[in-house]
Amino acid sequence: MTDATLTVVYDGECPFCSNYVRLMALRRSVGTVALVDARTGGPLVEDLHRRGYDLNNGMVARHGRSLYYGADALVLLSTLSEDRGAVGRTLARLLRDPARARLLYPVMKLGRRATLALLGRRLIAEPDPGLLR
């Protein structure tokens, strides 16, 4: 993993994912934040795959020793974020509620996949299983 207070692994080619992470203004409220594009691969992404996390179906956030995936990661990031701008405030307030985040997350995933398809971008490549041993 990383030495950062908060590590977020997300799809750097997804405009929604990138903008969400940027809008949450996490550095001001948390301190050291490592933003990791899941498409770059590397030991962290390989470790998450080895642990069974499908990064095409959800981002991962590590805060302290805990890992948060998908809707739970959104709730964590929304809770830790400072309200920044109207859109950031609205998203943070909307996604701080775990039940609402779980309800909205499948819609958000579908929107991500449709947007990637419209932009001609592929899903995140799975690492070679032989490399994960």
C-alpha cells in the first residue's frame, strides 16, 4: 500500500471518477492523500486484485488500516471531504448517507460504463493471473 493517510484507487480515464475525487478536496481535511489511477497498475493495484477487488466495479479507499470498496468508499470520501463549491457540497451531502450511496452506486457504475463506451475507452485491464502469485 502507501504511507499516505488516505489512499484512493480510482479509474483515471473515467471523467466522473476523476472529477469526483478532485471535487472532494480531501487533502485539506485529511492531510496526505495518494490518488492512484487503477489503470497504471503497479504493486498496489496488483495487491487489490489479489485480494479480490474488481476495480471495474468500484473504487477502493484505504484509511488507516481499513479498506473501503464501492459505495462504502464513496461514503468515506464524502464524510472526510470539505464542502467545496456547490457541486462538491451537493455530492458530499448526497453520498454521506450509506443507504443512499448503496442505492445510487449501481446507477453510477452504469453511467461510468456507458460514458467509457461513448468515449471509446476500455475497462481497466485485469492483471495477468500469473503475476499475482
